[in-house]
Amino acid sequence: MEKKVSVIPFRLIEQAEKANEIPKGVEMIQAPKVWSQTKGKGIKVAILDTGCDTSHPDLQGRIIGGRNFTDDDNGNPDLYEDYNGHGTHVAGTIAAIENDSGVVGVAPEAELLIVKVLDKDGSGQYDWVVNGINYAVEQQADIISMSLGGPEDVPELHEAIKRAVASNVVVVCAAGNEGDGNDSTNEFGYPAFYNEVISVGAVDLNRRSSEFSNSNNEIDLVAPGDNILSTYLDGKYATLSGTSMATPHVSGAMALIKAIATASFERELSVSELYAQLIKRTVPLGNSPKLEGNGLVYLTVMDHLQQVFDKRFVAEVLSVG
């Protein structure tokens, strides 16, 4: 497979030496409001990307291992450092720790498996990605997060994803940034367009659909992807935009959902059951389904519905009484 895959194009807005906040995107999907139930402890998320700044202070204790499948560092499989920045940014959105400084991720106690399948230029061979997926499955990852893609439908990649899902691994992918803001046109990227994955589009911090976000019938939901603050190279921070930034919000949300659902049902849920639990936690934004799928991931929507039901029930009892 000589064809190339690459990071979903993204826009670097700015870099910063320091930060001290829960990023707005993490708050927007209501992650902090479920941390009293779980912070993702025990859930393993494999990040297939450009590696990670493993010494970043906001990621300490979260990285449990990894492997390099690229030519960087002479192909040393044990060195999965990030020389691009993209993978580190994704990692922070998923699981940056609470340490009274820097940023906090959606699931700050989730485990991160760093699977480097893209090189310092953000480019990789499909073989690297396929091998990375297989490795994540072998390492018993619960979730695979891929903010990468290309225009080609590569059968070997599709088969690897099918094997992952058959092994009960949830696969979350960035929809792509070739959008034109028009839902009457379709833009396709792979692996996001495969039916087996969760395809994530982007909205801005005001819940408006991001103009760059791909539109097609396989979009499952959207998450914050505009002006997203997270970890970056050399222990720093950066604000980036793209569906690459929306995807880790959903990967982190799925880590929280899986932890909650496993405790509630007292068993491991299937990929389709976990998908249903995720979609239950979305709210429509009024856009075309080709742009937003089922809507914005919103982790407390079930609590709101329960509150509405309780209020209606009490009102009916009082009226009968």
C-alpha cells in the first residue's frame, strides 16, 4: 500500500507557554458534570496519530505505553514522541490531568495508549495505520481515536477496522475538513466514511456548524472543533481548529460513557450498545443531519430528561391529589 494517509488538516490559531482552565469545549459537552460519577478510570484509549509529548506535565500518569510504526527515530518502535504537535493536542483533549494548572481533558483519568502511525510531517503509510489498529486491538484498547484520513477507500484499512469492531473496540474518526458549509454537497474522507466507525463533525463554541466540516450521510454526531485549547509540544499549549479537535472530545466522552454504562449494567456492553448510549447523549442543533448527524454530544442530557420526567410526574400526582 503505497498510498498515503495524513492528519486531517487543521489550523493553528495560537500557542501559549501556560494555561489554567478547563477548556471551553470540555465544558460545552458537560464533561465536568459527570466527573462525580467517573473520570474514565480503567478505560484505555488508543490514539493513532503523530505520537505524543510524553513529558508534558498535563499528561503525566496517563500514558501507559505505546509503539512507533513510522520511520521517525530510525523506526525505533519504542520511541513514540511527537515532533508535529497534532497527536499531543488530541491526547490533552482526551485525558489531560487535573493538576491545578494547564488544561483538563474530557476523561482525566483515562489511560492513553500512544500509537504513532504518522510521522513528523503528519503523513503516513496505510500499512502503518493498519498495523497500529491491530496493535491497539492486541493491547485490549477500549476505544481507538483517529484524527487522520485520506481520500482513498483502502480495503486493508476497512478490514482492520472491521476486526477492531468485532473485537468490541469502539473506533472514533474525524469526518474531515473539506467542507464548504453547504449540506447539499458531499465530502468524503476515509476511514470516517466507513459505516463501522463513529464519524465526528465539528461545531464552534457557539454551537454553529464549522464551515470546514465535511457533510455526508455517515456523520454520526458533532463536537467542539473550533478554537480548541489543549496540550502541545515542549510542555506548551496551543489553540487549534478542525474535525481533528472534535474527535477527541467524542473519544473522551465515550470513555466516560463506557465507565458509567459498565457500572450500571454490570457487564461489558457491545460496540452497538455503547453507540446507542452515546447517541442518547446528543442534542440536535437544527442543522441538516448531513452536517450534524444526531447532534452535539451532551453528556448530561439524560439527567435533564429525568428531571423533566420527575417534574411532570410530581405535577400529575399533585393534580390528581
